[in-house]
Amino acid sequence: MDKRKVISAYRKGIITIQECAQILGIDSVQIMGMMNDPQMAELPRVIQKQPMHG
């Protein structure tokens, strides 16, 4: 599973910090370091504009 998705789930309150660490296979102290890493932020989704037909 993508680490960014796991961290995003934690930030959204879907899973606890302990569950997040367990999924990633690291301890809670290490996960706190990852929370501050800008590379671990979920990638923004690009919304493509659709032409309007009318």
C-alpha cells in the first residue's frame, strides 16, 4: 500500500496513529517524523475540465 495513502487516512481520522504505524511496519516515533515530511503528503488530484455542450 502507498505510504501517502496510509498517512492520509490517519490525517483524515480513518485510522489511529498505532494502526498507521502497524500498516507501515514502523513504530509510532518514526511515524511522527514522517508526518512532517512534505514528500509524504498525498499527491493532489488533477481535475480535468470538460467542455460544456449546450
